[in-house]
Amino acid sequence: MQVLQNYKNKIKNLLLKNNNCAVLFNVFYKKNFKIKCVGGCVRDALLGNESADIDFATNALPEQIQNILIKNNIHYFNSGLKHGTITAVFDKTSYEITTLRSDTQCDGRHAIVEFTDDWKLDASRRDFTFNALYADQEGNIYDYFNGIDDLLNGVLKFIGDPLSRIQEDYLRILRAFRFYNRYCDKPIDNNTLEIIKSQAFNIEKLSGERIQSEIIKLLSDYITNKTIDVLNQINSFDLSQYIFLKDNVDFDYLIFCENLDAWEKLGILCRYNKINISLLNNRWHISNEKDKSKILIQKQ
């Protein structure tokens, strides 16, 4: 593990300046528990960006997290108690706090967890190396899988065996494309692409809401040419069929969608690829009428 101190200023200036974070660090440390920022907020701070979502990991058990928040008059709700997650709320801003854990049983959609006090074990259950970064109250970064090197070099790398990570949660197939588009400029290695190909059919096992959420997050970003090239490759192993219910979706149309929002981009894809919107709506469970209308406008 690398404990990296030379990035302290970025972490302090972009992450730890948050007063609510300071409160949470202090109330846990007073009770002799360790707590660290984790995941995307640390990754984004290293890139010089503020994060809208700040998550924490702690060696405190869920009941201990609750007790600390209660005693310090911090509002919270149990957002994922069986997985060890409590959400603290400050002035309508939420912070997820999750007990260190390992995933003992996974079926690609759900996980049974065991709580632990092993930080590396907690990191090892995460998806990509640059999403498994932790930062403490002093701004020190804890990097168990060389995630910073991968982030700064623009490399998408699963933690450990890509097949195992994907079989734990099939949504990671789609997350791979989103994180590749946003953070990477090196090609996805052939072994990872082959594993994604072999597991593509499992997308059918995911709920429509999870598929919808991940694709809309992807389309919310500017889609780079390199990502369009990779997305077009997925047609060779039918992934588009499991996502859009249509073979051979041509993603080149996204080149012309730079100024459109995610739902409008989806409408363009549906229009030019003759995707059946009714079928897609039923599969994805699209409930927002405004979003539906954006798709239909582009369909005309």
C-alpha cells in the first residue's frame, strides 16, 4: 500500500475544506474510530475537481455510527443498513458513511456482506483501481492498488481479476464504459474486453432502473471519439441487444450530440437506429414524462 502525502494540498483544498467533513472526522475520532473519505471524491480531488458526493468509510459498526450521529445531534437515515451504510444529513446535503466490509456472496446483482476492520479488504471489493482511494483528516491518501498511477496515466483497470469483479456485479460492465470515457485515454486492454464480451449476456439479469441510470450517466458526459469506437465494438458481442433491445446500434451519431442532454442523445440513438422506444421504456422503466418527451422529440 502507498500512503501518499504529496497530494495533500489538493485533498485539503478541494475536499477537506468542507466544514461538514470536518465535523464527521472529529466526532468519529473523538470516539477512537477511524474514518476516511473514499472513492470518487478522492479521485476527483486528485484531478483538481470538487465532488458533489462525498462518501466515507469507517471501522465503526453500523450501530456505532448511529450512536455517534445521535449523540452529536446529526440527522441521519438508514440508507443501506444491511450493507453497513448510514447517511448523515447536513442542511439537505447527504454523506454516506459505510462500515468496512467484504462481499462474501454475490450473484451479480446483490451481495451478502461481512463487516471487517481491514481497509485493504474493503478496498479489494471495489471495482476500479482509481475508485479505491481513501483520504484521512490530514489529507494523506491510501492507495492499495496503484490507483493514482492508473488515474494519472489514463488507464482503466479492474481491481484484481476482471472476471471476478464483473461477476460480483454485472453493472460494472456498463460502469467500465462510463469511467473509461470520463477518465481514460489509453485503450481498454484486450483481455478486459474479452471478459466483458463473455459476460455481456448477464446484463439481462439487471433491473431496468439500474441500466437506465448507468447509461444516462454515460450520456450526460461529453462522449469522446475513443469511447464511440469502443461502444461500436460492443456490437460484435451483442451488448447493445441487452442494453437497447436492438442489434448493431451505431454510436457514431453521438458525434453530433455535443450540445444535447443525456435524454436527447438517447432520442438521437433511438431515431437513427430505429430502436423501439416502447420496448425500451418498458425495460428501463422510464417514469419521468419530461425525459420521455425529450426522447420522442428527437425521434420525430
